[in-house]
Amino acid sequence: MSVSFKNAGRNGKRMLAAVAGVSALAMVLAGCGNTSKGETDANGKPVVKVMVITNSATRKMNTMTWWKKLEAACDCSIKWQQVDGTAWDQQKNASLAAGDVPDLTVWGFGKTDFSKNQGLFEDLSDDLDKMPNAKKYLEEDKDAKNFATDSQGHIYQIPSDASSRMKVNVNGQSMMINKTWLDKLGLKVPTTWDELENVLEAFKTKDPNGNGKADEIPFTIRKLNSTGFGWWDPYLLLNSTGISTQMSSVGGQGIYVQDGKVGNFMLTKNFREVTEYLHELMSKGLIPADALTKADDKYNAEWTGDGKTAQVGVAFGWNTNAFGTLKDQYVSMPAPAAPGATPTWEPSVADVYNGAAVKAESPYKDQVFKIINEWLDPDVSIQSYFGDFDKYVVKNGDNDYTVKPEASADSSIQVALADRGLAWLRPGLKITGVPDIDASNKDWPAYQKYQPTSSKDFMPQYLTLSDDDSNTVANNNTSIFTYAMPIIAKWIKDGGLTDDSWNEFQKQLKSLNIEQNVEIYQKLYDSAK
């Protein structure tokens, strides 16, 4: 017997509460899931249930052919369960509470799920000999091994690592400038804040796009996130002051590491300096006055304009592809130095993420191990990530692949699993024909010499807070950012950042337990030593 909440939808929370509230029922459900003898197909082969969590643009698994190699490797039939990521967010906890998970789940579970449900998932640390590709992978890839292994040495998942598709990893945080405008005005890429301000003033007043209109946006910034910092945040300028941000991870909470000491950058003079600089630029019309209230769709539309005449001078984003047909006008630039500072940038972050988790009581674990092993074969990983051979990908030779234009001809369709599948894109792979990869490999090397190379200056990405610490930090952050963000936005737009207001800001942050969060992250950081 098995019970599935696959179609729980909006009632998922109600179902979860019912399961959690009736412990006897949960035990029965879990027991039923664990005693399954499995099923076989018409040919007597094992039927292995494999769940993939995909985004809404991903084509159905039955339109792909690469996974037939998985079936051949396991001599089994695969019954695919393809669940949209949004629906999975609502269903996951109910499935865990019921012990109702398939033989193999890819991307769906993370470290917190494993720590709370250890008996439900197979500890793969003593199964690696049955998966030689996985064993080699974790032996050669330190980042993947660290991500996969918990503090007790358990390995509850074989993660994915797609890092090698990029020459340099900066996790998609770039500062970009219109080089065509610079060349037209006889200017160079600015290397200091003073130079940047002079360039922005020229962008504003000298009609660099040549259309005779004062429609240039010298420096566009995203509005602040009410719950913290994040992707393409204006506070990436903290790198100008020597603080290496990690905006897509702990930096979203203000956490940073410098010389082995954890801090929160909202408590630093660097943060005040950046805030005052942003206000100065906005007060001079070099950043739009409505930047902090501008809707994302309007903000994004400014990047591409009419496709012919550029409007944006400087912006933070993923890579220059974001400018559409205007992309060739732009280049990535290192953070310009603040007065008296040595600039840095976001650390190199391996693209390692959730991978394959195995049900401990699966009747077909040997077949599952063969599926995982085959999925980590270079040819299969490539097809899982980019699309079927011949139709979407050409294999030119060993470790050499070209992704055909057909793979991205329709931007509303994803022809393969991409980062929602299991992938080990090994070092040395050559992958051409992917516009995003080509742009990132052109743009991101600009930051390589500025990235911190010592773990003394960044938080390792594989570290995870305990449940209790995570709850404490989250509760503190709710209060911290509810208080802080409106004040920060006001300082940028209207000014008023005086010694008295700054001191009051610091006092209030400390009263809201910001220092407790720092202590918790220091403990976590020290645990990796």
C-alpha cells in the first residue's frame, strides 16, 4: 500500500497537518511504504519509480530519449514521476511525513530533509563501490564530496556539479558597463568611485546613445528586497570597499567573512560608505529617483529598450546577454575601488546542488545504483542537462560537445532537465553553442583576480545551519529587515544619514539580535576548520 499527496495542491498544508497530528496514521503510512515488494512490467523486469522535480517550462520525460540508456544500464523499466517545482514545495513535507517517496528522487531533497528523516533515505557512503562513476566523482570533486557528506559522515545524496561548464564561477553577479558609450566619449572603464561618478555624469549629459534625447540611465539599480539583500543588489558595491559579498547565499542576510571572522556588513563603516555613495549618485540624477520603487518588469525592459538604442550605462546582472540585441555594447567590469580600499568580488562558488536520493527500503536499490552510475556518465549527463544527441546536441569527440540552436529556439520550452537532473560535468569538458555559457565565459573572467582564494574570506557553501539555529536566525532576520530596509531605502533616496541616525541604527540592529546571528554563523564557520 502507498499513499501519495501528489495532487494535494492548495490543500497540501491541511493534509500535512492531519498527518502530523495523527502519529499512528503516519506510522502506518510509513510502514506501508517501506514494506512494498515493488512491481514488475510485462516482461518481468523491475519497475523503478524515479521522481524528477522540474520547472514549468521543462518538456515531459516521454519526449526525451536519453534516459533509455538508464533503463538499459539497470535492465529495468523506469516509471517517471515528473512534478512541477511549485507543486513540490507544497507536497514535499506531506510525502516525507507519510514515508511516501519513490525509489529515486532527483533534486527534490536537501540536507535538512535528510537530517529530519534519516531512516527514510539510504546512506550511500557504503554503496559507492556499486556506483564506480559516483565513487570517482566524489573522490575527485571536493566540493561535491563536502556538499554530500553530513557531519556524521553520512552521504544521503549524490549531488550534481555543473561548475565545469564555466571558466570562472562568480555565481552570476556581474557589474556591466556600456563600452560603446565609453569609446564614443573617449573614456576608459572606471577603476575608482570618483572615476565612476565622472563617467556616469558624462553618460547623463553627453548623449552617448546619439539619439538627441536625454533618455540615458547612467546607472540603474534594482529595488531593495524587503526581506534582505540578494541577486544583483546595489550593495554589491561593498566589494569596492574590500568586503567580498556572497549575495546569493549568506550575504543575503548581511553575513560576510574576513580573515576568519564572521560579521554582518550592516554593522560596518563600509555599509555606511556605500549607502552615502548611492545617495550621492541618486541626488545627482545618476541613479533614477524611482529606482527603489520601480517594478521588475519596467526595470528589466530598460535593459533591452527598443533593441536598437541603448538606454542603460551601468547595471548589475547575470551576464551581458541580459541586454538582448544590445549585448555587444557591454562588458563586465571589476568593482571600482572606494577611497583608500582594495576592491574584491564575490568568491568562486562551485555550481553544486541537490542531486539523487535513494529510498532506504526500496526493493530495487541495486537497479537504482545502476541508474545513478549511468546518469553520471559524461554522455548521459550532457544529454540530461542540454538535450538528446543528434536532435539537440552533437558529440564532436571525447569530452567535446556542441549544443545545437534547436535546443534554445523556443525560449518558453526547456528541452532537457538542465540543473534539475543529475549531472557531473567533469573538468575538461568542452561545451559550445550555449549562449549563456558563451556570455558567462566572456564576462566572468574579469573578476578572477579579485576573488578571494582563501576560505578565511568567505563562508563555504556546503555549510548548513542546524534546525534550531536556522529557526533562530530566520526569526531574528524577520525583525531585523522589517526594521532596516525602509530606513536604508530612505537614506539612499532622501539622505539624512548622520552620526546620530547611524548610531541609532546600530543600536536597534543589536537590540534585534543581529549579533546573535553573527555568533551562530561564526560557530558554523568554525565547525569547518
